[in-house]
Amino acid sequence: MRIALIGDIGLGGIISSQPDKNASRFKEVSDELKNCDLVFANLETPVESETYLDIKGKILLSANQDVTKDVLRQLEVSCVSLANNHIFDGKMEGLRNTIGLLEKLGIAHTGAGWKKKHIDPVIIKDESVSIAFLAYVDFNTNPGTESYSNLFINYLEPKKIINDIQGVKNKVDKIILSLHWGKDYSHYPTNRQ
């Protein structure tokens, strides 16, 4: 099984405002991804909503639903992490819109949601191998989620990650762990990383 781990997908800005150019923008990448059996990404831009977080100085991300659908299809994304610092920028409405779209497209997701099952590992199987995807976000990335009791999100807590791995390791052949952490615009890991 050939797997691609493509990192952050941010679909705001010119990606949303100039969608007619997206086919050519992503052509080289999508041509490469066509050779993969599974494409995993971090979907960092929630689907648009009417309300947004009010955090002074934080850049809020949002993407058009049709653009999100088209780009995810073009890149043949099969599974996404929602455990990141922007998934709650559009509050619960944006998160619900995002998960609703992913489920409509048949794209597996983990890491954040309004139900416990939304943060459980995703298990994908084919004839030859079974893989678990687990996803976490470091609280230091300022996800803006701490005051919402109806939100489930996988925070990067080593003991929890170890327990989650222990809980799934006998059910699958391979485990892929996605950690959303680090300092923006830095080319080097922090001491903690």
C-alpha cells in the first residue's frame, strides 16, 4: 500500500477567492497523489460559518464548501486530521459543516468533533494491511477551544497518546500518528519537539 502524508491543507485566501485556478495550481501534486492508495492530510481550514472566534490577534481561517470539496477530491484525500489550531475558528458551526462535508465525501476524519467517536483512531483496512490514524494538537498552538465543554479534541498529551496507541496496536498492522505542533514559520524543531 502506497501512502502519502501531505501535511497542512489551508484552503482560504486565493485558493477560495480564485477557485478557477485550483486545477492548475494543484496539478503536479494531484498527478503524484494519483499513484497512492491512501492520502492523509491535516485539514486546517474549517468550512465557512456565520460565527467566528473572537481572539485578539489570531488569524481566523475559513474556506468555501465547494472549494474544500473540489480540492480534497482533486488531491484524492482519503483521511484527515482535524486536530489543529484552526479547526474551531468558525466555532461549532464551522466544525459541524466541516465534518458534514467530509462524511458526505466519504473522507475519514479524526482529532476533533462534538462526539467522542470523532476523536477515536480511524482504522483503514485493505486486503494486505490495516492502518490506524491518530491525530493530536499541541495546546501551545493556541487552538482557542478551552472554553467549549461540548467540544472533543485530541490534545497532545504523551500519556493519552501512549494509552491510545496501546488501545489500538493489537487491532492493526501499522499506526500513523499526526502531531500538529511547533512554532509557525520556523524551519527547526523546538527543544520540546
